[in-house]
Amino acid sequence: MTSPEERLAALVSEWYTEHARDLPWRAPGVSAWAVLVSEVMLQQTPVNRVLPVWREWLSRWPHPQDLAAEPAAEVIRAWGRLGYPRRALRLHECARALVERHDGVVPRDVDALLALPGIGSYTARAVAVFSYGDRHPVVDTNVRRFVARAVAGDADAGPPRATADLAAVEALLPADRTAAAVASIAFMELGALICTARGPRCADCPVYAECGWQRAGRPAATGPARKVQKFAGTDRQVRGLMMAVLRDATQPVPRADLDAVWPDATQRSRALAGLVDDGLVHQLPRDRYALPT
């Protein structure tokens, strides 16, 4: 007899086979390195912005060895305006660690993946599942929201709870390794396309009749409303403007050129100091600045 968990996974997996987006990092035969790069780029960044940068990176650096051999400045330049450029440095460090520890091969083992620079719980499991087809719970914001609604009947997943979140998704995975891998990505895709945070398309959902949130009458979230992160006027914007100047420069940049991007001197100094502390910018003699070598 089919359990409710098995039925939920089967319904979402069937929906995925018909409605999944045609994304290049999901194509058969794509390397684990290509998947790892995509997962890092997709953190807090929409798919449409990632696609051209991912293609450029994989064309230029198809293997970890290729990226590891590049100076950090080139890696940051290639990251362009993707945002959160520390991710570029972490990928660079990860590539070098893969060469040094694993002969340039992305490991399959989750613990080995977690030991790599910049690779957290989500990314390690995503690579193990999406590249190698192993059975692990993969938990991102979309998956947490889907499970909270479909299983717990809650409108929102609430604050992340690593152990509980992994256990909740683990309970939904089929025993079969291949079926579990499909279900993992299917939960994520449904959360991204149908079971969205705002304006969920419940009528199009394959688990509409099974959904605990629907059965409960779609109760509103009880916790405080999640704040929308603004960008305009923040230190992130100032950092981005400074990084744009440095990426376009072929020589060290005088401080005056960086000061010209923003009127608030205090905020400029704070943003620049943060870039230096993060290792994204090097301060040179005579108050000049450059990308790291």
C-alpha cells in the first residue's frame, strides 16, 4: 500500500518530468564540476542572470584545474555583476582544493564535499544528488516552503532548523536511489515555479488534493512578515559600484576614482574597508587599490 509520503513524492516527480525547466546544468552527462558551479552561482541569484555567466565560465574553465590556474583577479572579473562576488573567490579556492586533494575530481561523498572551501550543507548534498544520483535530502528555501505547506499545513516554513529540515525531507524520499534523486529536484522545482512564497499557483499544483495547507483552509503565516532586502542605497550597492571600477581597470586604481562612485564619505569608507577585509580588493602603496592577484 502506498504511503502518503510515497504518493506525495510520486505526484511531484511525475509533474517534474513534464514541466521541468530545460536548464543546461540538468542535461545528461553534465559534469559534477559544472553542477557545483551552477549551485554556487544560483545562491541568492535568479536563473536568468546565472545562465550566461555559467555558460561563459564552463566554456573558459571546464575543469577545476582550469579555474585553479587562473589568478583571482580574472575570476572576479569573469563573475561580473552576478552579485555577492565572494562566491567567486570561494569557487576559486574550491577549485584549488579539488586539485590538491582530489586530483581535480569533484568527490561524491558528502563529507568530502563539505570539507571543500565555500561548500555548505545544501551545496554538498545538491552535488551528490544532482550529479551522482545519490539519495540525500536536499533542502533549500523552496523545498522548506513546499514541505511546510504540503506536509505540516503551514503557510511558511519559519526559521531554518538544519536537523529538523533534513529529517522532514528525508521522510519524503523514496527508498530507491534514482527515484529519490528525481524527487529531490522535483520538490525544489515545484517550490520555485508553483508553490511560491507570494501568489502560489495552487490550482496547477499536482498535490493540491493532498496538501495539508489546502486542507486547513490556507491559513496565513503566524510569524512576523519576512523583510524584503532592499538594494538601493545600501553598502552592497556601493561595493558593487567600486567593484565595477576595479574590474574594468587594467592598472591599480587611485582612491579618488573609487570615491567618485558615491557621495557619502562614511559609507564609501565602510564599503571599501569591507571589500578589503573580504579579500576582494587589495590596498597598495600610495592609496591605490586593485583586485587580488
